[in-house]
Amino acid sequence: MKHWLPNALTAARIALTPPVGYFLARGEARAALPLLAVAALTDAADGWLARRLGAITATGAYLDPIADKLLAATVFVGLAAGGRLPWWLAALVLGRDVLILLFAAWALRFTRLRRFPPSVWGKASTIIQFSLGVACVLDMAMPEAGLGAASNALVPLAAVATAWSGLHYGWTAVRQLRQMAD
């Protein structure tokens, strides 16, 4: 195994993102499902391999969360375009992630702030969002599994978790900037 492998897996996840979104937007969940499964496996494997191989890099530290946010946003936009999720929820998920990325870019450019650790609320929101996305894709691909009610129940939970984590990230950013000013 090579030290470049974790970043290659992250790049593969990014490469899988457009076809996943395309198939979901067309309502072709059976085509999107295996690609989404491979993307999820790369997400689990890249961090583990980076730690195991001692191949943790600055590139990987920045690229991995971007790949995650890109995939999540694409899944939500694809599901909304395919009529499976409401557009307002896709906009909320995408808007929160764009604001987080814009703040991080601004902070890197104009402040000494260099660490942007995920919060417990951000992690919880991500888990709920991914659970909703997977439930929707599975329900579309295999309606006989009966996951429609579960995915519908996750919509308000994902909305609240996303909004709350966005507010928490904003509060944390303001607090960090104030501490730097002191």
C-alpha cells in the first residue's frame, strides 16, 4: 500500500459524485445505489488508511471534508430534482455547507484561525442527513423494503439538525474570532 492511497480514495469519492447526482435527479436510484455505496466505502477507508499508513496529509485534511460535503449536497440536490425530497431541505443543507466553507476560506485568508474541527452537532447533523439520503435512495431503489415512512420521518429531523448545527457553527466562529481579538 502506498501513502498516496488515502487521497486517491478521496479523489475517487469526488469523481463518483456527479454520476450519483445525475442518476438521482433522473429517478434512477438503482443505478445510483452501487456508486453511492462505493463512495461511502471510500469515505470509511480513506481516513482509516491515512491513520494506519501514517499518511495523514494537509491535502487530505482539507479534501476529505470537502468531498463529504460535495457528496451530501449532490445527493440532496439530486433527490430534490428527482422529486423525492423537498427543495427547501436541499437548499438548507447546501446553504449551511456553503456558509461553513465560505467562513473557512475567509478565516484562512484574513485571520490566524487554521483549525475548523467538526462539532458534535455537525457530526450528528451529518449522520442524520446521510441516514435520510440512504433511506430515500434505498426506498427509491427497493420500494418493497418499506423505507418510505422512515425517510419521511427523517425529513423534519434532518431540517432541525441542519439548522441547529449551522447556528452552532456560527456561534463557535464568533466565539473563536472574539478569542483571537482578546
